[in-house]
Amino acid sequence: MNATLTFGNTTAGKIAVVGLGPGEPRFLTPQASAALEEAEALYGYMPYLERVPVREGQQRFASDNREELARAGAALAHAAAGAKVAMVSGGDPGVFAMAAAVIEAIETGPAEWRALDLTIVPGITAMLAVAARAGAPLGHDFCAVSLSDNLKPWEIIETRLRLAAQAGFAMAFYNPVSKARPHQLDRAFEVLREELAGTVPVIFGRAVGRPDERMRLVPLTNARGHMADMATCIIVGSPETRIVERPGLPALVYTPRRAGDA
Amino acid sequence: MNATLTFGNTTAGKIAVVGLGPGEPRFLTPQASAALEEAEALYGYMPYLERVPVREGQQRFASDNREELARAGAALAHAAAGAKVAMVSGGDPGVFAMAAAVIEAIETGPAEWRALDLTIVPGITAMLAVAARAGAPLGHDFCAVSLSDNLKPWEIIETRLRLAAQAGFAMAFYNPVSKARPHQLDRAFEVLREELAGTVPVIFGRAVGRPDERMRLVPLTNARGHMADMATCIIVGSPETRIVERPGLPALVYTPRRAGDA
């Protein structure tokens, strides 16, 4: 798994799965910029593609949010034909995003896709941007959970929330609501209120760094599903998470590096 | 918690806590570059400071790895005197790094520190870089756990590992070993072998993207503490994590977006 093996050793086209971060250019790494610049063809969910500056001669293939596996297959077939392809992904492609879909498509697709020069380009995932804006709520042990039951039964989600609360993890929630699932986030908060004190801080972060940024801090007892939309990342503190009030400034939320009696 | 409140509204100096990512310039975001460039004084653990290009007239204050709170206090005092200060942090400052220490110092320090213009600049944290190099092992629900018992009792760590395994989380381990704690990682693997199948993939990732990069993939049954050092980030798959073999290329490790019977 060294650079020579991963980046060389094939002439059958290239595919990069590129994390754009939370959306503002200031979060885009030089590696991601270079991968986008180099690509002959860009694939991705329309709102992510729209964030990439147009370059003449570069093809664009936009798709719907729900067609991940089909989109991955189309991009891989294009790369296998010899093209330099970039699949754009919001945040980090490895966190509830396109990298797993691309690799699943490789696993189930034609053998030649396994010979492709594949690079996953990491990015700033939503929870890191929201945490940075709020302080350091993920400063100690934490978990990241998708609340979507499109791809797993809701019972698994409830079990994971309970075990995570019992473990003392702070938690970041991705995909907290959708039009098809308006009530599940309220149920998630109910489950957590059975396991955690009502004073545990909950952060709703949306569109960090963009003009329509919205940050909201409430105690768990007051957390409600209508406070989030599809683009919100939610961070629930651990029992150790603290709030530091600042006169005239937003409070800072942080989880100390110390836990238990140590 | 909007931009005006957080970035303006004070004249008492500035402090940015800046995530450098895993170490290579290609991971450094434009926001981080700008914060480093703007700073009049840099604070940080020596090996991180050494990654920042020297700029004439910019002061540097290097410190030992174990002096986090003292380092944070010195940087805050400097900022409170009116300077533009950057505290550099490896990876993401909010994940087992300097952001929580800086906010803890603010909480326990003089009231004027609460008036400082504080910005946390997110970065690519180690687990995202290691995951990207290996495939998408964090492609579904996962947790991040520090294995250091400097700041929490070892019993809490074992409990968290068991609950995380029962929850079906993939796991990323930070601070897996140190000279003072050579045997605890072996104990952690023992605990996990009691909860998980021996076939679960374990990835040891070190110095991703650097000339001395080392990636290693073993089944849990063969995972041993000596395979890691202080700078290693370890990813343990979930029971759903899969390996895709590639002729002449490293295998890809990914956790499918689908879980349970959905």
C-alpha cells in the first residue's frame, strides 16, 4: 500500500473521489483542487458539482442524490475507457459519502474496474466544521451516526444511539431528517433523553461558513426535529461536555480531554 | 453564533487554533494557510511547528507534547496582549488535539480571555487520511477513541471498546501506544477479539502521504500492539466491513452504506 503501487501501475484510466469539504473554497485542500483541475470529466450530485469552477473542455455529469451506485458505475465505466475522472463528494468522501459507493461498484462491477488508478481525496467532513464553529464538542471520544433508515433498519439506529450514550461518546448525526422521514429525529432525541441528562448540549450546524450559516445550541431537553433540515449536522455532547459563556460572543462548547476520575 | 459575532466584536487580540492535517502541504486548507500567514506568533508542539514555513518577523514558541494546557495559556496570554496568535495542531484541532485544551484554558483563565477573537480552523484528521488511503472503512457509522489513559481510567476505555463493538461501529484509535503504555494496545485487541470475529479487518496507518508512509492490513486475529507507534492511527472495521482484492494493487477496505437487513 505504498505510493508507487497505488498511484502508478496501471494505464487504464484514473478516478479520484474528491471531498469538497463543507462548501466554501477556504475548506478545499490543495490535493482536492489539483484533482478537480486535472479531471477530464466530473461526476456528482448536482449541488456539489455546482461548487466546482467551470473549466473549458471538462465534461460534467450531474445526477440525483439517490442514484449513488448508478453514478459510481457511470464514472468507473468512463475511467475504464481511459479518461481522467473525478467524482465529487460533499465533506469527506469516506464519511457517509461517495467513496463507499464507488468501492461497492468496483466490487460488484467488471474485473477491469479493479485495475483502475483510484485515489480517495479526503476533505473536511461536516462534523469537523460544525465542531470548529461551536468550540470543541468532539474533543474527546465520539461517534458519527447516519440517522437515515434508507439503508438500515431504524431499530439498529436506536440501539446504536443507546449504546453510544452508555459509552459516554459525544455524537455527530448525519442525514438527520428528510421529507420522507420527518419524525425520526424527534424519536432519536426521545431515545437519548432516556439515556442522558436533559442538560447535555445539542448543536445544530448548517451551511458552516456560507452566507446562510445557522448555528443553534440547545439543551437536549429542548432539542426538536424541526430544528434540523437535510443539510444540518447535529452534535450531541457527552455527559462531560461543558459550555463556556462569553459576554457578547456565542458560548463555546467543548468536551474536555479528561474523562472519569483520571 | 454568526460570522459577525465570532470574527469581529473585540479588539483584544486574536487567536486561531489551526489544523495542519496529516502533515503534507497538499492537505492544508486555504483557511489554515491564511491563518498561519496572518499570525504574528506561532505556538505549538515542536514537530508541528516545524511543518510551517518560516516567515520573517513571525515569532515561534515550541513546547513539549505533554504541556498542552500550559502552552494554551501562554498563547492566550500573548493574544490578550493584543497579538495575532496561531496555535498549530496536527490533524484537526477539535479531534484529540489543541482546541479542547485552549477552551479549557479560557474557562479556567482570566475573564479577559473570554473576550478574545477565537477561531478554530478545521483540518483533515488522521482517521480521514488513513481511511482514504485504505478505501472507505469509515463509510458507515463509526467512533473515534483515544487509547491513552493519561486522562481517563483504562476501565473506561475497555467499556467503550466493548459497547462500540456491540453497536456495530467501525472504530478509529488515536494515541494507540506510547513508551509509558507499550502493552495497552494488545489488551485493546484482546477485548475486541472477545466481541468481534477474528476476520474483522484492522488497518494500521502511519505518516500518510509522507515518504515514510506505512500502511498495513491484518485480520483482527493477527493484530498486535507492536504494529503501531505513537504516530499510527488504527482503524478497526465493523462486522460489515469488506475487503476488495485487486491484482497488483493493495486491497480496498470499505464499510458498505447498508447495514442489517435493510
